[in-house]
Amino acid sequence: MNTPFTVTLEARGVACDRGGRRLFEDLSFALAPGEALLVQGPNGTGKTSLMRQIAGLLPLAAGEISAKGAEAGTPTAELCHYVGHLNGVKTSLSVRENLTFWADYLRGDATGGDVNAALGVFGLAPIADIAAGLLSAGQKRKLALLRLFACPRPIWLLDEPSVSLDVASVERLRQAITGHREAGGIAIVSTHVPLGEAFTHTLDLHALDMAEEPAP
Amino acid sequence: MTFSLTNLANPTRFLNFAGTVIPWLAALTVLLLGVGLYQAVFVAPTDYQQGETVRIMYIHVPAAWVGMGCYAVIAIAALGTLIWRHPLADVAAKAAAPIGAAFTFVILVTGSLWGKPMWGTYWVWDARLTSLLVLFLLYLGLIALWQSIEDPGRAGRAAAILALVGAVNLPIIKFSVDWWNTLHQPASVFRTGGSTIDPALLTPLFVMGGAFLALFVLLHLIAMRAEILRRRVRVLQQTQVQQAQIAQAARA
Amino acid sequence: MKAVLALVRRDIALSFREGGAIGVALGFYLVVVAIAPFGLGPDLNLLARVAPGLLWIALLLAALLSADRIFHNDYEDGSLDVLAMGPLPLAGVAASKSLAHWVTTCVPLALLAPVLGLLLNFPIHTIPLLVLAMLAGTPAVSFIAGIGASLTLGLRRSGLLIALLVLPLYVPVLIFGVSTISAAVTDPVRLGRRFMLCAISLASMVLAPLAAAAALRTGFR
């Protein structure tokens, strides 16, 4: 997080179809460096789908999502960290092996990020060499979140990041998001639990849905 | 001193017991193996038909005894796991399977080395060797099952059931393989000599049998000790993980 | 390039650690070959004649058995999402994972084949060629299995389905694999077929990851 990020993210007229149903459409927003977006809405309104669309894991039914300010030609997906419902943690590898792999893989030929420093963020350092399968749900979650620190990327997509975290860890996560924003990063977070973070933007997918309701 | 098997049921007592017994047993094994191999290689006479290759028998036959006996150990331990829920039975069975597989592998290899000069090819689908091959496959299945199930309790029960199914099946397999073999090739191909064996051959055979038995018990005790310790490490790691969690929560 | 190395290395480490997956494939190979004589009879001449085909078919089945492992675990635990966001294109991910499958499954199977050849009275002097032919042909096996694995991502009974989808695609490998070995036994001059086997493998290594990547895209939830 030493190098300040200068990436802006813009979504224009984005629509999402899941299982033949249109979840949302005509969704637009723009985020400048240091800004944070809170995505709200009841279950099934497409919070996760939106996150996955930004991450390049779901096709857009309409519209476009673009990131500016990065090295030319870098796909948006490579500027993002996505921490979703699944942790991407291998139970038979140790905590350190898990994190080292993700750092090596996500970084590719680039440099930056420090695995050992990242291990300290959530206090997993004392159990770094224990197989991740022995970890509790909350600890696995923390391990997944450590990807954010082991390999610096400007855009954080956090889908319900506080699930199975205790109060202290949620507070640590909030500090991390603040720090990331101070370094010029963008954070997009969907959560039901108030994180205490002051978001610059709020997107209510339910309200969007309601607005469309009279139309059909 | 009151010493009984129920005392050994306690894993800690078992570890102490194993610690004292293993050096003595190792010495006994080395001694018996030394004497047995010396007799087998230098003392025992050569066979007038098979020549020097008959000496393979001193490895082959005792290995067969132990390889098959080991399955019996596993089957009894399986009963212990399922019926008496003995804490060490599962450990005993799990530790025995790779050893049994190794001995059975030795039987198969020595059998085929013996077979090359006898039959002109490394492998013949002879009824006995074939049955042992099936036994080897059963061992492999047991090991694979243990490896595939992470929870030790569930792995132990599942393997115990498989071991008992195998134990019931083995005689049937043996019978059907005999039948299959005689159906296809009449008894002309291969039958081991007569039942009368010279005592000069028999003594080294029994010494080697004793040596292999001692070797098996030795390896089994070592493997059981390793398995108990492995489970303790697992428990320790789990507590370590819990403590890290508590410490982290307390720090903030 | 670093990403490819990291991914291949991790997949190899995982298959060594996770429940002895390599051992199960080897055991399966052994069982299938060992059980065939009970159906065919113990006649060594007959067994020697069918040995090349038997060894290849059993190898294909054993390799397929672990094929759903190529992507399934990464899909289940969410790793695949993160892999898709790395510097590698998705086809690169598919190729790396297929390569790891080849190293951890097909190479050990090919190395076990000579031992099983002994059970089937396979002529000993042709054993080096047997191993070479299998090493040359099995990249196609792993990379095509990768297509099947990506198509059946997250489906129930994916293992059986993969076999149904992929076994027909193995026909060329089987034909040229068997005839390479048989040619070595009967007619060592006409070994040109092994180049055919290499060609099939090379083509699969290039084309299969593209198909697998396209299939993976459809599989993302």
C-alpha cells in the first residue's frame, strides 16, 4: 500500500440477468481514488452478481464497466481483489502456503506485497505453519481477506466480508479499508452488518428494483 | 506388578510400554534375522531340482505367513473398533495395513523372481499367487480408505467395516480363484513338491518365520506409536488454533 | 510465467497431500488390469496378445477417475474465481491444471504400466517403448480430460458424466497408442505411428485449453 493508487472505476448502464430474470438494469456509478461504495439490498437483488460482474466473472447483460488510470491494456479483473462467500482456502496447505501461493499467482511477474507482513494483519502469524483445514470458519475468512494485503491491487470487492468474523476482527477490517482508501484505493463492500466505515457512496439495489417495478 | 491388556488400552501406558519393548524387540529381530539368513544362505542344502533359487523360499514363505496373519490382526482389530470401541484398536488396524501390504508385496516380488527360472516368465496366474494378489489389492483399498477420510473416527469405523467384509470374502475369493485356475489350466503347470520337507530345510524356515514375526511386531509397535503421536499433534495444533483465536480477540 | 509455475506447483503439492489421490489412481489401474485375466482366462499367450489394449484402456479409465479433480475442488472452495482474476488467461489456467494432472496422474500410471505388463506376460524387451508410447500419448489424455472436467463443473455425478463425454474423444489416442506398442512387438520397423501419437498430444495441448476455458466461462455462477 506504499504506492498510491490512481485508478478510477466507472459503471455505465449495467444490467444483470440471472436464470432468465433481470436482476437490475441501467445501473451507473463512478468511483474516484479513495472512494468507497456500500452496496445494499435484500437477498436476491444482485449484490453478489454486481460484484462478480465487476470482477469479470459474470457477463454484463448490457452496459459497460471500465477502470481508468491503470497501465494501458490491463483488464479490470486484474485490478480487483474479490473476496466472496467462498474463501478459496486449501485445507491441506498451511496458512502460509495458502497465502504465498495467492501472492505468487496474483502478482505474476510483477513485484510488491509481503506475505509475512500480511500474516500479521489478523494475528494469524502464530499459526502460519498449521494446515488451514484445522482453522475455524472465522480464521479461514481472515486468511481469505489476507489476499488483499499480500498482493496490492487498487480495487477491493468485498462481498459480506464480516461473515463469521468476531467484533475485534471486524474493527481490524474497517481499519484496513480506511488505510486502503487513504492510499488511493477503491472499496466496494456489500454487508448487512454496519462496519462503522463512512462510505462516500451508497447503492441500494432494492430501491433500484422498486423503481423498475411499475414498468412491466 | 499387575500387568494386563486393559492397562495397555490407555494410549499413554501403551506409549511407555512400546518405548521399553521396542529396543529389545529390535535386538531380537536382528538376531533372528541374522541367524535365519545365515542358515538359509549358507547352511541349508540346495534343491536337486530348483538349485540355489530354492533359497528364495526362506523369504517368500515367512513373508506369506506374516502377510496373511497381518490381515487377521486387522480383522480382529476391526472387531475391536466396532464392537468394543477400543481406543487402540483403530490405531492398531491402521498401523498394520501398510505393513501387511509391504509383506504381501514382498511375497509377490519373491514369487515372481522364483517364477522366472521355474516357469520362464515373471508371472503366472497360479492360484496361490493370484489369491495373494487379491489380498494385496484389499490392503491397498484399506489404505486408500484411511487416507481419503479426514476425520479419524469415521475413517476408523469405515475401514473396520471394509476389513471385515474383506475377511468374510477372502475364503470365497480363495475358493473361486482355485476353481477358476483349475478350470483353465489343469494341475500340470505348477505344484510345489511333496509335503515331505527335509528337516534341514525346515529349521531355517522356522527361524526365518520367527524373525519375520518379530519384525512385524516391531514395525507394528513403531507404526502404532507414530500414529498415536500423529493424533496428539493434531489435537495440539487444534488447541493452538483456538488459542490464536482467543488471543487475537483479546488483543483488540 | 511465474503464475503458471506457482499454479502447477500448488496443484502437484495438493495432489500429494489430499488423500493420496495419486495412490488411488495407481491402485485403480492395478485392480483393473489384475481383474481382467479372471474374465479372459489365465492363458499367457492370450494375455500377451491383448496386453497393449488392456493396458491402454485401463490407463484411460484410471486417468479419468481423477479427471473431475482438475477443476472441481477449486470450483467448490472459490479458488477458481480468484484464479480467473490473475494475470493468466483462463486457457492458461486450464492448461496449467491439465499439465499438473498429467504430472500427478498420467506419468505415475505410465511408469506403473511395465509392472502390470509383467502380469500380462508382456515381452520385457519392449517395455521401454511401452513407457515412451504412454508418456507421448497421455498429455492428450489429461488435456482432453480437462475439457470434460470444465464442462461438468459443479454438476452432480460429474465423474460418470466426464467418462461418458470424454471416452469417445480418446479413440484416436487409443488406436495409435495400442498400435505403437503392438508394432513394437510384431514389427519394429513400422514405428511411424508413434509420431502420430505425439501429434495428437501436441494438438490437444494447444486446442483443449481453449475449449476448457470457454466451458469454464459458462460454469461461473
